[in-house]
Amino acid sequence: MSTNGTVVQANDLTRVYGEGETAVRALQGVSLDIPKGDLTAIMGPSGSGKSTLMHILAGLDKPTSGDVAVAGTEITTLGDNDLTKLRREHIGFVFQFFNLLPMLNAKENILLPLTIAGEKPEDGWFENVVSDVGLGDRLSHRPSELSGGQQQRVAIARALVSRPTVLFADEPTGNLDSATSGEILELLRRSVEEYGQTIVMVTHDARAAAVAHRVLFLADGEIVRELGECDAHTIHSVMEELAAA
């Protein structure tokens, strides 16, 4: 476990959807710390609350109660403008379905967060990221001209180019074949080891979680188990236990 500090901290998060007898308690008192320079995987059965948790940690949703701090700033009370600014400065996203703009080429998609902010990448940083994700000969291609794996590489480069404090990856291999998934997972782990990137990854795939430094398991809106680095078989066994409970 990293000892370089905490970049995301959540305290006693609850999230309730609806009211009265039809209310759904998606989160029930979740507290956690995300250490700097670690890859943390969040797993759980369908409906366990893992996506809700990620959305709240990333400032895409607000908890019913509890609080979240990102890079030392408490985000749950921020207004929309301040929250947008914080996400732009500190948070990167990688999604299952890539979320690339079809009218832009790979280079333009990668640079989009900086373009919106009116900024340019640090000298050499864009070139380093593009080289590491293996897209040097695809920068002029639009998403429709790229494979699924190449599109996800563009999405990862887009998330990394602004040097976010934390990168949230929501099922980043869920739409890819097993061979391509392995390449994407290796790329995410390498970004942690070589750049010191902090990553929080929501996944249902034990093979994906096996690249993490730590795996958190949710069930019924609560963290019920935590593992350090381990293999896919161990993770799968825990998931089977939770599904059977």
C-alpha cells in the first residue's frame, strides 16, 4: 500500500433513490481512502452499489449523506461551476464505451480536455502519452476508423494527458475481447508504475481486478471485503461467495 498520502477520501456515504416504501438504499455508510499512486479495483454483484460509489467519488452524483474529498477539497458541497473546475483539474475518466467524439480524430479527442480548458500539454508530455499507448500512427484517424482496443487507448490517453490527480475507469475492458482487455489492463497498470497515476477501477471481471494493488468488494451498498494484490482465481472465489450469500 502506498504511503504517499490520500487523494480521495469518503466518509460514511449513503445514497438513497426514491422515497418511502419504494426507496432504494444504493449505499449504506461507505468509508474509504484512495492512496496516491495505487490502482484500486471496486467489485461487487449487480446492484451492489459499485457504480453509484464511483459516480459519487468522481463528483458525478451527490450522496444523500456523508462527504467526499478529492485532492484535499470537500466536493459534496461545491456548486456546479466549482465542481466542473475541480473535475477538469483533478479527475480523468475512462468509460466502457469510450465516449469519443466521432467528428474528431484521435489527436483531437486526446487533447479535448485541454482544448476545452484553453490549455496545452506540457512539453513532450503528449508525445510520451501517445507513445506509451501505442497510437503514434493513428492520430489522424477518427473513431470509426479505429478498433475497439484503439478507441480505448485514445480514451486512456485523453484521461492521462491532463495529468489528473485520480483517474476513474468504469468497466474499461467490458466492451473488449480478452486479448485486447489484457493489453488495456497492462497499460493502466503501467501508468500507475511509471507515472505514479492513481486509478479507481469499477469492474465485474476478476482478471481485470487482478492487476490492482487492492480490491474492495461491495454487497448491498456496503464494503464487505478487502484484498491486497492477488490472482484472478482468489477474486473470483470471493465474488462467488458474495453472489451466493
